[in-house]
Amino acid sequence: MQAGQLRHRVTLQTVTETRDAVGGIVESWATTVTLWAAVEPLRGREFFQARAEQAGVDTRIRIRYRSGLTPKMRVTWGSHAYDIEAVIEPDSRRRELHLMCSEVL
């Protein structure tokens, strides 16, 4: 993976649960790490192939390999927030990860 391809600054977030004054659970998002990524909207045939495997996937975010990522996390980029549908390690060599995501509306 070439550094020049990673030109978008994204933030990985993890959901945190706290209790409110009444005892109910309140979910909020806490920043885990900010890193460089390539945000790639899926188009045409690639989009339909991704939909067949992962419902609602509309963006691929490529990052350098990082352990501990799960689909319970989300990614923010500018004013956009994306739920992670799948974490894919394409070559199984711990070089990069593809995060297949759907935008939160």
C-alpha cells in the first residue's frame, strides 16, 4: 500500500455505554484513533457484488493493518459517519484492511 493513496483523515470510534440519572443506558461514540485512509465509494458492478455479500455496503475504506477492529465500531470522515459491515484482510499478510461500510443517515 502506497502512502499517497491514503489521503483522507478518518476517525475510528467505539460505542460506550453509560447510565443516566434514571438508570437507563445511554450509548455514545468515543474516539479510538485518528488515521490516514482511502475512502472509496463503490460503483457499478463492484457495488452490486458487494451488495450480494453485504447488505447496505456502499463504501470501502482502506487503511493500514491494525488489530482489534470489529464491525461494532464506526468510522467518521468529515461530516460523514459509516457503520462497519465487515473487516476484510485482503492478502492475509497484515499489511492493509478493507472496511466495508454503509453510511449512517
